[in-house]
Amino acid sequence: MNALEVNAVAKRFGNKEVLRGVSFQVPEHSLFGFIGQNGAGKTTTMKAVLGLLQPDAGDIRVFGEPVTYGNTKTNRMVGYLPDVPEFYGYMTTREYLRLCGEIAGVPGKELGPRIEEILKTVGLESERHRIKGFSRGMKQRLGIAQALLHRPKLLICDEPTSALDPVGRKEILDALLAAKKETTVIFSTHILSDVERVCDRAAMLHNGVVTLDGTMEELHSRKNGERFRVVPKNQEAYNVLCESFPAFETMLGEVGEQGVPALMIRHASEEDFFAVLACIAERKLAVEKAEWLGATLEDMFLEVVRS
């Protein structure tokens, strides 16, 4: 069963057409990445799913139930983390979650154990300080705990890792992976590496339409994104390969054991790969590694936005 179905949704603000027939599906029990540049319309889409914006056209369903603008009953099945969550800084985590649980109607006898369970899920079980002293990453994890408190069937997170350092991003991604054990998770982002790390499905929004959609395996197997990489052992091998194959590009920030940059050819064919291997063999070039790679989300993203 699909947790979410978005069918031909359109939305215009004045003269600006933000969504132009957005369609995608999120299967139940998946961790779904909703990718796009800043301003691509990801937040607009999420607000329409939550019934906070009324689409100009199209249909949205959560577990088969239609989403209606305003007081939609589908939100009883949804937990939501906005991109910048707000809290009462004078409260502790448990005080804040107890307030949220009472508002959400979680039965009193279940609330205490549920708070401890969800704090453990997001890694805040030992935290006793007041929220005003929390880091951005800790607040995001608390936001996930709040969104999961009433056991939603669908969790929506809007840019949960933006503005976080690598440690904070890892903590949030770990929390989302843990949350997937009990719910379906959607998170919107422009950080492609986060999606590749934890998601099993993804869709890419560009110019108001979904341009890519599928499992990570399907996306990575796209033929026009295949590439290969060579890691030279010394400067001589690097120079020969660059001179012999102008299509090679230097991978900034990736070097071999002796500090020589790695090389890559994107949109490669098997003939390209075999030609490079033949050159390495004939010239007896010292290389650490030569490997054929599938497409990355970065390659696909750049292909879409530059087309």
C-alpha cells in the first residue's frame, strides 16, 4: 500500500507557477528522499500534503484517504517536522513532550513510557537540560521525537539536516533510520549525499515537475549516468592519462596514497573503459584502482538542472 500518493498537483502564487503537475508515490515502510534545489517547491508540496495549502489542481491521498485543505483528518496519521522547529526553551525534553502528548490526546498511562521510548529512538534519553541550551542538531532530534510521539503512520521532515555540521547531520540521519522501524519517512532536502546514505527511494523536483523517481537501485542503474574512476599512483601516470584521454576530469579533494588526484570520466561507455585499461597495460602505468561506477544522484541532479 502507498503511504502517500501525489497526483498531478499544481500550485501558483500570483504569476509564479511553483508546481506544474507534481506526481509521485511513497510506498509504506519506505524512507523517501524528496530532492530539489532551494526554491524548487519542496516545502510547497509538503504543505499541500499537510492540508496547509490548497492546490490549484490535482489530488493527494494519505493511506488512501483524500487530503482536504484546512482541517483534514489525514493529519491524524501524519507527524511533521518543519525546517526550523520552535520550542519552549524553559522546558526540558520530557516536559515539552508531555505537553505535546497531552495536546495530541495520547492517553495518560501511555504517555510516560512513550516519551522514554521516543527519546531513546532519537538519542536524547539521557538529556536533562533545558531546551534553550540545545544545539541545532539536538533541537532537530527533539523535533523528530515530537513528530513521532503520537505514533503517526507517516513522518514528514522538511530539510531536517540543513544548516547542520557533519556530526549533527549524522545524528539526524541515524534518527530517521531508527524512525523507519515504526513509520514511513519522507524528508525533503538539497543535500544529495544524505539521500544516498539512508533512503531506499527518491524523487527529484525541478521547475515544478518531478524529473526523476524510483528506488535508489533504479536511479543508480541509469545508463546515461555511468562513469569510471582511476586513481593513479604517481604523477607520471596522472599526466599520461590526462594527455591520452581529454574526457578525464580531476576529482578535487580525492587523492591516492601519494597525493596524486583521482580521475573520472562521466557518461562513460564500455569502450571508453576498455581503452583506458589498454593504455594502462600498454604503458605499464602505476595505478591504485580503476573501477566502473554507477550513476550518482549528484550526476543526475546536475544533468537535470543544466539541461
